[in-house]
Amino acid sequence: MPRLALFIDAFGLLCDDLWSYYETAGRPLWAVRGFLLIAPLGWLLIAGINTVS
């Protein structure tokens, strides 16, 4: 259960980052680029947490 909570939390943070890029740039293209840069880091973090716990 904690893994699921961490996954949901990390996914929420990624969505927040996506929305903040969308608001600041005002263009969906920049939001997508920002999300594509941040998302792999988030998934690596989740994978690392899952292997440790």
C-alpha cells in the first residue's frame, strides 16, 4: 500500500509540474516538453523507492 501512495503522490507532482509549465509558458508545446523532461526522473525515483522498500 505505501508503494501505491508514493506512486500517486509522485504522479500528482508530475501533473502539477505539467500544469505549471502550461501556465507559465502559455503554450501546450512547452508543457509537453517540460513533462517529457521531468517524467523520466519521476519514474526512476519511483523505481528506486520500489527496489529499496
